Amino acid sequence: MVVFGSFISLAGLTVLLFRDAPLGGLSPAVVGWVMIPLGLLSVVLGVLRNRRKRAQKGPGPVGNPIQRAKALPRLWKAWRSGKYPDLPRSQVTLWALALVYLVSPIDVLPEFLPLIGVTDDAGMLVWLLSSVSIASGSYLRWEKDHRDPSRGIETP
């Protein structure tokens, strides 16, 4: 989030300094002055989020990317059945909204803008993939912690 916000602010500054023609019917000044604070806000929110996560100091996610990808169907099944309570409904809702945003033709930054037109989609895709990866890694840790050693099977 910090890197994405920095990129958006830098792109806004670049538009302000080097662009003369309108962007999607808007003047470059408007586009630049909107992008800079949005990027800075993203940076601030990212820093605050990172500090909060470091303060929690809980066990981190486990598994490599392939193990995490293989765990997604089990995660979904356990969450739907109510056996895995650690995944909030709001997170699943955000994932669904991110997917809708990625496939919809309506964008915050239109695709016809050179270089910066795809940044909103790229940022959304990076967030979605990292969020799903972290959630599946946490699910793998949960699976590991909830095994019944006496029977050799998982309890959930």
C-alpha cells in the first residue's frame, strides 16, 4: 500500500509537471492535484496498517505459494461451513468487490491514460492476491494448530 501510494503521488506530480493536454476531459492540474493527496493518503494508511500489524505480534502465515493456493478450496469450504471463524465476512466481501472492480469497465483511472491508466487495476490485483495469500497462509496455520494428534486427523 505504501509503494502503490508513492507511485500514485509520483504519477500525479509527473502529470502536473509534464502534461499539457487534457486527460479524459480533465485538465492535467486537476488530475495531478487529485492524485497526489490520494497517493499520500494511501501511504499514511499503509504505514499505520504496518505498525498495527507489527504491534499484534501474532503467529504469521505459513506455507509456500503453491501450498497456499492448494489450501484455498479447503479455506472456502471451512469458512462456508462455519468451522473456520478467523476469516471475517467483511474480508470476503472486500475480495468480491475487488473482483467486480477488476472485471468492470469502470475505473478510477481510465485505461486510456498513458502509464497511469492501469495502476488502479494493478494495485487492486496486487492487494487481492496478497490478501488471499495471507488468509490462506493463516488458514494453513489454523489447520496445523487444530489437528487431533490422538486420532491422526484434523478436528475441524
